[in-house]
Amino acid sequence: MVYKNIKDVFRRVCPYMLHRWKSVLEKLGLNQTQIGELEKRTNKSRLYDVMYEGLCLWRELNGRNATTEALMVAIKECDLRRAEGIVFN
């Protein structure tokens, strides 16, 4: 599947990363302080929103280095096969 932009990928994979969302963000380079700030800013009861905002923060901080490929490495390292399948199918 071809995505117009990386935020489309974020929207598709977030539902499949919710139980390991902190691990994914850490693998992408966000630290505990940044993750804690996301939790404060975003309604914690809506983990999808926290995860999505975390991915957007990662993109903002890393610019062109925030690629689908880099996200897939983090997803693979966290053993999230369903999320991986969403991006590649």
C-alpha cells in the first residue's frame, strides 16, 4: 500500500501498537520525560491519541529521518506483527 504521508501510516498502525506504545516511542528515541509530557497533554484514557501524538512528536523532532522504514524497525523490535502487516499490506 502506498501512503501519501507518514501521518496516514500513524493513523493505520496506532490501533495495533497500543499495548506496547511506550516501547515503540522509546525505540524511536523519545525519552521518559517526553513520553510523560505527552501523557499530561493528552487524555490518557485515549491511548490512541497519546500514541498518535507521540509519533507526531517523533516526526517533528526527526524531520526527514522520521521515515516509515524507521518506524517499521521499532515495530519489529517490539514484535508487533499486526502493526507491521498493516504497513506492508
